[in-house]
Amino acid sequence: MLYFAELFGKRVTSADGNAIGRLTDFAFLATDQPLITKLRVDTRVGHILVPVSSMKSINGVVVLTPGFETSGVAENELSVRIHLLDQQIIDIKGNKVVRVNDVVIQDKPYLVIAGVDVGILGIARWLRLEQWLNRQLARFGTTLRSDFLPWEHIQPLELSRGKVQLKREEKKLTKLAPEDLADHLERLSVKNLTRIIDLLPDEYEAEVVQNMNVTRQRALLRNIKPEHAAAILSHVDPDEAVDILLTLSEHRRGLITPFLKEEAKKRIDYLLSLSSTDIGSLATTDFFAADSEETAGNVRKRLKRDTTLDTPLTYVYVLNRKKELVGVCNLHELLLQNNEVPMYKFMIPNVVAVYLTTPPEIAIKKMVKYKIYALPIINDKREILGVVTIDDLVESMQEKLI
Amino acid sequence: MLALAIIGPGIITAVADNDAAGISTFSVAASTFGYQMFIILLPIMIVLAVTQEIGARIAIVTEEGLGDLIREHYGVRMAILIYLLLFVVNLIVVIMDVAGLKAALSLFHLNTTLFLPAIIAALFLFVVLSNYTIIERFFFVLVAFYITYVASAFLAKPDWVNAVTSLVILRGQVSPHFLYVAIALIGTTVTAWGQFFIHSYVRDKHLTLEHLKYTRLEVYFGAFVTVVLTFFAMVAVAATLYTHNIHVEDAAVAALAIQPFAGQFATLLFGVGLLFAGILGCVIVALSTAYVFSEFFGYSGSLDENFSKSKLFYTTLLVQLGIATGVAMIPQISLFAITLAGNFISGAMLPIIFYFLYKFANNEAIMGTHTNNKFQNWLLVGSAVAIIFASSLGLLGQILGW
């Protein structure tokens, strides 16, 4: 999760480290899926617009790719600073509600505007007082939470007319907890995806589906026609396809499999037959979870106090208030953070997870693919049931091989 | 009919510049420098007329307040800086107005611990419960009471020739202290809050482009009436106290001190004027802070809305009135020190406001064909430079005791 207030003014360098200028704005598409398309960089002699494809990284310093391109503003692009930031938010009846204090950007898997921050923390962030403020408040046993308005509530069309208008009348804003924002966006995209997925070519469709996390994949396959689901799954990596299929009800699975392409069907059927082993038997309930609001300092303190070297510990799982799994972070990342930073700010919101129905073979393939040493096992409500580590999985495989 | 419909913002804002704090400043200025200080009145009238007209014009064209524009074009950091500055300056003015009200009450031997909080509470309830039209009528009633200063001036039997010619002929030497008081005089008439207030008030009245011509005339007329009233109030003091070498520190003392020279009736008139000036001032200045707050942070803020809808707007109003009443109730406190200082800061802050007026009024993207003409720009820049120069000199003189 990135905040515009924290990105604004960041140094921009070329791939070999030469200073180019400072990041001052983003161009984005005023659609239901507000992709960020260009970066505005103010240089000593003026400003340039750089397409996101020419950006190598945005963490720490913004680094551009060698021989980066520049371009002009396209017709359907708007500016974060002119059209969104600091603007008055009005509801559908024109009542003033609040102003946009900060813009929240999701950077994985691509740069997209997740929503806007309308809370006091959004203002404090511009004054670089966010952490100080929360430290002071912590003395009185309270903290300020960011108040997010998810993009879904905003009418993108009105933006180009200079209005940040909500989709309904708001007496009290329905705001979202920051850690749920990314997840919310994903769920929202399922709705959009089911609508637009017909327009995509099959291979591309499959690629999109593969990049979704499990929950989203499942939601998508539940919502589209069986023959269409089968068409997508035929193009998906068979391991993935099986994992997705196994999360569906047997009835639903039965509806989809007959439509699978012959070649894919063979492999998928084979993999499905493997799924007799219960991954639950390999799992350990020894895992470390943190609240999304908990600070990095506090998590480190708890790690030191509550864990021993016997615990297999590679990741910290982040849960929201409903105890749903909303993010993950590795220990290195946790070490690098300052004490006051809450977990939701640096966690990775796209968690690779498995279900109890997932065959161990597929779990191990996922680990290799994403270079992960342990996978959380989740249920329908996204609660963590346990963790399966690569060691235990390999061990079980070994038994089979011998 | 159209002409009648637009009457309000110009006259009310301008006359409210002569609030209790203003009357105190006039009393100090006139009792210390006599007719010499009159030389500043015509420049004040011109600057007031031109700046208020620019403010009203921007408000009509953009349908936004000055606070809205600053937030949208200069971001949240600038907005907070200006707001804090304005909050402090306005609070000082509100305190002076409530103190003026208190002084006027004691002139009539009324129990201030009882009546002062009661009057302020009644005013607050009135503003919350009434709508725009009724409140505006109430303001007009208050404005009408300023006629008492004209009567006081006549009772003082002044040297009219000297008084009028002093408007154009500078008499005597100009000292740094003269400049200090002159800036305070400008600061109490051409106020920072007045600039914000006319914006917000015009917007709250829903004036549109077809009203522009009449609003301009109304604003000019308001500036004229204001300075005429200032003239009479100062004549009343200059003709009595300055001539007899009596220096007063605030308006209530002035009201008492003119009694031996102009009679008891003059004291009564002066006192009644002070009472209503205090009421008008404390409501309008506190309202201006509330308007700016809701504009900067995007909350609903209108006299036409009820408390629950414009909660933060009315709370800001209540906070200012509450603090001011609290401070004014402290018996030991001497408000003399802050009277001149408060208005001096208010005056010294004007160049900042002029800067924004200049920027917005010359921006074609904002104003279309209604941008400033050369004369208006020249006057804005000229008076900003003059105020910066005079206030630096005046402040230096105040510090070094020239």
C-alpha cells in the first residue's frame, strides 16, 4: 500500500543512479479500474511524463529503466494532483462530504488507485506528523486509523468534469479499514472481470486469472458459465487449475470438467486423483500472526518474547479485525521497518494460500513458483487453519517416492 | 428587484470591519493622533473596495470560497498554515469583540457575568437555528445601529473643516508609532477574515454571474459606508479627547471619557454603538473562521443547514465564541495590549491574502474573462508592498520603542 503523500517529491533516478528529477504527479485512467499509466517527473528544465512501463521500481527511490520513454497526456488520462487530491467530495445530491486528503495506491501486481484517504491521518501524512501523532495518542491508549473511501464509491466519469462525486447519498461515509482495501479492490475486480472477461483473448484471460489470488479465482469461477470457466482453466497451468477446481463444490466441479479441452482434461483428471492426501495432516498450527494495526516494533517485541528456535518461522501473517488473512510479510521486511509503522503499511496484500483440499503436489509447485517456504492453509472465511512448510511437504513426497 | 436581492455581502462584510475591535482601534488612533490619522481613511476605502470586489468576483465566478481555492491549488500544507494563522488572528478579534460587548454592558451597569454568557449563548443558538435570510436581516439591524456614531460625532461639536481637509492633507510628522497604529487601522478595516468572509458569504447566498454587476456596486457602496462610519467615530473621539490631550486605551473608556465634552447622550450613543458592533463582530468573525474551516477540510458549512448536517461548521463557531467569552470574563485581563497587536497582525497578514487574490484573480483557467484589470493588479501589489513596508517599520518602532 503506497500513499501519494509519501511518494510526492521522491527522487527519480535513471537505472545507473543518475538523478533525473522528482516525482510530482501520476496520470491515471478515469475508469472503474483506475490504472496509473504515467509518472510526472519535474526536472531542472521542466517536466516529463514517463509511462509506468519505463519504471523499474518505486520503493525508496524511483528508478527508471535504461532508455526510458517519455510521452504526452492521453485523452482519457487524469492527474492525481489536479483531479483528485485536495478536491471536495460531494455525494450524489451535491452535499459536501469531505475532502480528499491523500490518495492510496496499490503497487502489486500493477500500480492502481485503490481509494482515497479522507481521515486526519491523511493530512498528518502531508505534514510528516503521522507517526508522531500516533505515538502521542498511543500514550493515551488510542491510535488514529486511516479512513479510506474505496474507489468503488466514486463516479469516475464525474472526475473529468472536475467533480469527485460519490455514487449515492452519504449521511455517514462508509469507510474501509486500510488492510481490507486491497482485498476489497480484488473482490470488486471480480465483478468487473466477469463483465469484461468475454472481451479478452483466451490466453490473456488465463494469464489474468493465474495472477489473481485463490479467493478471487474461486469467486470468478463461481460467477461465470461452466463452459467459459472450462475454457479459461484449459489455458491455466494444470496445477493451478486443479487447486482452483478443488476449492469449488463437487457439483460445480462436475459442471465444469466436461467442458475442459481434451489434453488439459487428462492432466487435470490425473492431478485430481492425487488429491487423496490431506494437506491438513502435514500442517502445523505453529504460526505467527499479527494484527494489521499492530506496529512493527510491537511485533518484533512479541517475536522475541513468545517464540523459540523450535518454531518454524519464516513469515508473519497479518489478520484484520475479523481474523481474516489479509497480508503477509517476511522477517527481513519486518526488520527493516521503523518501530511505529503499522503492519498493514508494508505487508504484501496478495497472499498465496492453499485450502485443505489442495493436493500436496500442488502446494509444493506453488512454493517453487513463488519461492515461498511456507504456505498458509485457509478456510472459506479466509481464516488461517495452519501452515504447511516446504520441509514437511518434501518429507511426505519422499515417503511416496521410496 | 435583482439589485435588492444581491444586497448583503458587500455592506455587511464591510461594516462588520468596524466591529468592537475596530471601534477600539479608532478610539486609540483618534485620541492619540487626532485628525492626523484621517489621512489613512481614503486609501483604506479604496483598498477595501477593490479587494472586496476581487473577492466577491472570484466567489461568483468560481462558486467557491477563498478557502476552497487555496486548498485546491496550494494543497493541504498551505491550507493548514493559513488556517492556523487565521484561527489565531480571528480568535484575537473575536476576543476583542466579546470584550467590547462586555465593556458596553458595564457602561450600562449590567451584570456582565450574567449577561455576557447569556447573550453569546443566545447568539449562537440564533445562528444555528435560523436560516440564511433571517440571519442576514439580523445583521442589517445591527448595521443600522452604527448611525449612533454619526450622532456622537455631531454631539462632539468638532472642527468639521479640519476633519474633512485632514482626509487629504497630511498634518505633522509621521513616526514609526504612527505607522504601527495606521497598520492596525488598516488591519481592522481591510481584514484577512473579511476577505474569506465575503467569499463564503457570496457563495452561501448563491449569487451568480448575472449578479456580478450589482454585487460590484454593492461592495463599493459598502466600502464607502464603512469608511464614512469610521470617519464619524474617529471625529467623535478626536474632537473631544485628542483636543483635550486625553489618550484612551479602548472604546469603552473612550465612551466614558467623551461625556464631559459631548454630554451623557453622546456616551450613551457611543456605548450602544459599541454593544452592537461587538455583537456583529463576534458573530461574523467567528463565522468566517467556521466557513474557512469547512472549506479547507471539505465539510458541509452553510447557514441554511442544521446543526447535525454542518456539525463541524457550527462547532468551530462555538469554540471561538466559547474561548472568547472565557477570556473576556477573566476580570484581571487587560485587553488593551492585544487590541492594537491583534489588529496589527491582521493588517500585516494582508499581503499574504492579497497574494492569493492576485494569483486567483489573474488565472484565466479559474476566472475566464473576469480576470483583474491593470488598475486592480497595480493596486493589489502596491498596497501589499506599502503594507509590508509600513508594518515592518511600525513593528521595528514598536520593538525598539521609537
